[in-house]
Amino acid sequence: MGSSKIIRVLLIEDNSFDACVIQEMLAKAKGASFDLECVDLLSTGLERLAKGGIDLVLLDLSLPECQGINAFSKVCAQAPQVSVVVMTSLADEVTAIKAVREGAQDYFIKGQVAGYRLVRSILYAIERKQVKQELQEAYDKAMQYEIAKRMRIEEESKQSIKKLRTTLAGTIQAISVIIERRDPSTAGHQKTVSEIARAIAQEMGLPADIVEKIRIAGILHDIGKISVPSEILSKPAKLTDVEFSLVKLHPQSAYDILKEAELPFPIAEIALQHHERMDGSGYPKGLKGNDILPEARILAVADVVEAISSHRPYRPALGIDKALDEISKKRGVLYDAEVVDACLRVFVEKGFKLE
């Protein structure tokens, strides 16, 4: 998002001190310009939203006239197209997390957020809304191509399919870049997982169309992280149980986004299952063994190998040897034995290298 665009923010906050702090943070922001309007009543805020022209709402969840999820729901009902970031005290963080689950783009604890983090949260919240809109537009365009394909002669149909594939490939790449831009510390994760998963699938002798399905699933498997607050994704320390419960929602979020696209492969189902484990200890469904799609079992191993090998905000990179040792120890327990064996051959015998 370019810095030349002025972002119109409506702050609904009854505490004048907190309002002044936020106003000062946004006034000092670098790389973005904000037009901030402040109101101290929810009713006044709803009236302002009805007039339009607001890009994002910063909503206090402890307003005197309406609190918690009820306040958030009223804002969403009044302006469903506007991004909402909720604010709360540390004592009421659970309510903020519930709001995120119901559609808030992010949340932060008042008194514990730095100016640059507030700005980043606002920018990412708006960007997530835009990503969802782009997904819908890409889906609509793909459907237009499909309709055109059926109406044209065979040669024209071939051209339509080619354009559809080009559009889909470009959209997939753009979405991948946007997702990883939210968390620079894991940039390249989806691409690397995709390459590892493709190499494993090829080593297992799977058909070319299945290999391509797995490659695409690897690129898109973490798209659901657009629903995870940016503060959690970049936290340089171990997550709390409450924070991790939000992270565990991302496979379901990925499924909810991808199922609407009607892709030629069951990419949504693969993304949904990439954190499932053979013994049933994974999430979100706790599936076991053959109940997990074979493609998801491949993606699970590739995801773990990349994650352990690479740097994360809360720890340095542990290296490929540590990663291969982990999947070897959990072979047949957490990870599909055939997939683990193929992965080991890819790295040890075939000399596959991480970028």
C-alpha cells in the first residue's frame, strides 16, 4: 500500500487519554498517512459509518453504552465492507480473540502496543480485506472464462483454458507474496514447502497431475494466516495457549477461502489437513491414518522439514539435519512412513538443497 494514500480511520474510544495516545502514534507514523476521526460513543460512530468514507475502525470493546462482541457486531452490521481492529485491556483479551474469530481483522492490548506495531496492524488489516476482494474477483474472472469456453468453438475454448490457467497461476503467486509479506521472518516458506512437497511426490512416482496438485497446494497452504493477528505471527517468543489457539484456526480459514474458488484440484481439503497427524494428534479435525488425504500427508512432512530448517521469530534456524532427524524419529507415528522415506531419499541420496 503506497504511502501517498491517506487512510481514513475512525476511532471509537471513550477514554480521552487512550484516544490521545493513539492519535499521537498515528501522527508520528512513517510510511503511511492517516486521517483520524475520534468519537466517544458507539452510536455516534455508527452514524459516522453510515455516511461512508471510512477505511478502518479502531474499536474499544469496553464502551459504556455497549461492550464486547455486541459492539463489534453492531459495527460490522453498519459497515461490513470496513476493516475493524479491536482494542481491549489485558484482562479482557479473550473477548478480543473471540472478535477475531468472528471477523475482526486484528486486535491489540491497550498500553502494550508500540506505534509502529499499531501502524502495521492497520495496514495489514486493510490489506487482508483487499486480498479477500481480490480472491473473489479472481474467482469471478475464472467463471467468466469458463462460461466463454462453453460458448466458443473448440479452438477458442483451448485459448480460454490457457488464459484461465495463466490467470489462476498469477493469482496464486500474488496471493502467496501478499501472505508472506505479512511476516518477513518466514518469507519464502510457502514456495520452499511447495518445492519440497513436489520433490517428494516425484520421488514417490506419483502421476504428473497429482504432483502439480501438490505443488499448488504447497504455495497456498498457509493462506489462512491472513486471519491470524500480525502480532502473533511475528511474536519473538513462545506463544501462549490462547495465542496458539488462534494460529490453529488457519487451516480452517484456508479451507473457507479456497473452497469458494472451485479449483480443478481439491486444494482446499489439502490445505485444511496439512497439520493433521497419523496418530490423530494434529488439528483441526484430529484425523488419523488413511482418513488424511495422501497429498496432505506429503505436505505435512514438507512443512515440518522447512519449518525446523529455517529461522523463526522465536528461535534461530535448526538446520536440515535436525529436520530430517525429527521426521525419522516420528516416522509412522506423526508422519506417513512412505512419505518420510521418500523425503529422506530426496535429501540424502538425491542431494536436494533448500534455497
